[in-house]
Amino acid sequence: MKGLRPPGPKRHLFTGNTREFYKDQLGFLTESARKYGDVVSLRFLHVPVYLLSNPVHIEQVFGSQNFIKSKSLRLPLQRRIFGNGLLSSNGEQWLRERRLTQPAFHRDHLNAYGESMIAGTEKMIADWEADGIRDVYDEMRALALEISAKCLFNADMSRVGATVREISDTVTKVFAAQGGLLWILDNFLPTPNNIRFRKAIKQLDKIIYDLVSRQTDHDNYDKSENLIAMLLSAQDEHGARMNRQQLRDELATLFFSSHEAVALALTWTCYLLARHPDKQETLFAELRGRLLEGTTPTVADLRGLPYTRMVIKEALRLYPPNRSVGREALNDCEIGGYYVPAGTQVIMSQWVVQRDPRHFESPEEFRPERWTPEFTKQLPKYAYFPFGGGPRVCIGQDFALMEAMLVVATVLRKFRLALVTDQVIEPQPVVLLRPRNGIKIQATARDYKSENR
């Protein structure tokens, strides 16, 4: 099958569009989509890439068995982190792993996780009154790690929390070289970056295997239904269980995805609220009106906090932790009237689509109130997809949304947030959408009595 090729920006002979893309990923994708249309042809080195920005085309990809996870997840460095876990596996193996992991995110377990989320947040903000200036990214990374470890692994990560953050920072620094010759060398040769990366992942492996050992080797360890216990006991339809490597890959995938992405969602939400005091006061008014004085929110309270939910949804629209989703075409096909050869890498960028003026009025503005039931109903299905879509939609999306609402409500119930002046806030799209230099926020305790007069 041959057909029409989509338009796209000019390419360099050997590098294609690689240089421009990695110079400004978010700007390059946005400009390309706005200038060339819903299907844009790109090339990164020798790899053909299509950028899709029409929700109809995105739904076609998410719903098709002709598209598998992207080539980048099969590179050595990515494979060393995630192996054949949920993020990177395909076909029957992915389906089997999804079924084995799903029970940990059942609604009954989510309700039980709420208490740990609130307790962790209360512990975090207990120190804020003494020193109100905090790097909210550092704070939320530590909090999200503690919550994930407690909820999913029934473990206390306070002893190794700093090590986990160092591992994440090492991965980020190595992946920042994507797009250049150094990135290719790092993947296939023992470069200094490669050595640092593999040392960091060995540390991660030790942490994961220690968690598993605690679950299996000690009779006095709490064998409640945490994720490790579920995966150790789970069987597929043939009675087979996960081997040691499969278990490691699943836990590594969930270990990263269950706290890094949530930490970023919380970081960007706090940043936006600090930038917009009026929205912050509207949220506080909702909390003050729904919760008794001195109480913290519970899972049962979340239904009565619609504006808080709108704030989270709008923050995920403007600053999605995963700024794009990638797939690869297995066979020749057609999208939007354009020919897609087998092997083409397809990019669907939340950053681009969720800021598209065709779907969102004043798309660059922070407007939580846009998320009315009427607006949500008329919005095209994949004009908003912060957690991906199709059968492979993020398994932890309900966990993440509940955690975000509980943390934001607990923090904003007690503190007013303001940005520290003279700092440059810049999103850095490396693996996830991180703030390049962190985000300093001044947290001021509210005088609850005076504000209730």
C-alpha cells in the first residue's frame, strides 16, 4: 500500500529534525502541529516519525492492534530500567501482566490507601510552619515516594528515599542527552554516562529485591494485601506465576510510575495555584465550606470537592507529566488519508493537543472552572489524555487522581502558597515533564479563625 505522505518541516540530510526537536521539544512539536496540520512527517536521524494532533487519529492508534510501544522503549538503557514490565511489554505478555497487577488498583484498595496519603501529607507539612520556603518539587517527590511505598509495597522508604531521588536524577541527566551522538554511544558503549546509569539501576534493583525479600523471608513481616504479595501469589490461567526477573520488571515500572508522575502532577498544581491566588482562594473556600474546622479531608469527602477536582484536571491539561505518548506501526496502514509505512514511530503529544485552541478557549490560561460537566461531555475523547488511552491507559490513574486531590486539599486547607520571586520556572521534558531548576514556594500558615469570620 502506497499513498500520500504528510507534510512537515525541512530536514537535515543525516540528522533529519533531531537537532531542532531536542533544542526545544515542546516548542518544536507545537509549532510543527500548528503549521503543518494534524499529521506531520518528521525524521529523527534515520527513523521516520509522524506527529498526530487530531483526537480522531489518536483514538485510531490507541484502539488498533497494529500499533505497539515505541522503539525508544526497546533501547538498552530503557530496557535496563523497565525490562518487560507493563510499560514496555506488548501483546499477550502485556495482557497477562496487566491482569496480574490490576487487583492492586481495585477501588476497595484505593479507599484503604487514602489514610496513608493523608497521613504522609500531614507529616510533610508539619515542618512547613518553621520554614515556609520549600522546593515543592523536592517535597512532592519525597511525599509521593513515601505514599507509593506504603500503599503499594507496605514499606517504609524513609531510609532509602534520598537514594531513590538520586537514582531518578541520574536517569534524568543521562536521558537529557537524547537526540545526539552521545545518546547513541551511551546506549551501546561503556561511556561514563552508561556506567553511572547502570550503577544507579543496580541500586534500584537492590532496593526492589530487598522489598521482595522482606515479603518472603520473614514470618513476622506484615503479609497484608500489598502489591508484592499480590504479584507473588498471582497466577495466570495456566497456573504460572511471575519469575524473579518478571517480578523485578513490574515492580521497577510501578515504582517509578507510581510516584514520579504523581509528584510532578502535584508540583505543577502547586505552582499554578501559587501563580493564581484567586483560584487558590476559590479552592480554599470550597474546602472551608465542606470540611469541619480543624479536620482533614478523607476519601469520602472527595465527591463534595468538585472545584478541587477541576484544579487537578486543569493542571494535568497544562502540565501533563507525560508530555507525549509513542507507538510504532507494525504494518503499513493509513491515518487521516496519509500513508503510514510499517516501522513508523507515531507521537501523540498531550502538551500539543491539550493546548489546542480548537478544543480549549484561551488554552494557555489556567482556568479550572472550564471543566464543567457540559464542557467535558462535548470535548472530543482524546483532546485530553494525560494518562494515555485505549487498553493501555495508565493502570494507576485512579490512584494518582485520588492522591492528588487528597494532598492538594490537605495542604491548601492549612497553607497559602506564593511563588518565591526571581526564579525561572522552565519545564524540562526529559523522560517526564520536570521543572528544570525546581520550584521555590513560600507556604504561609492560614489564620483559620480570622478567615472564618
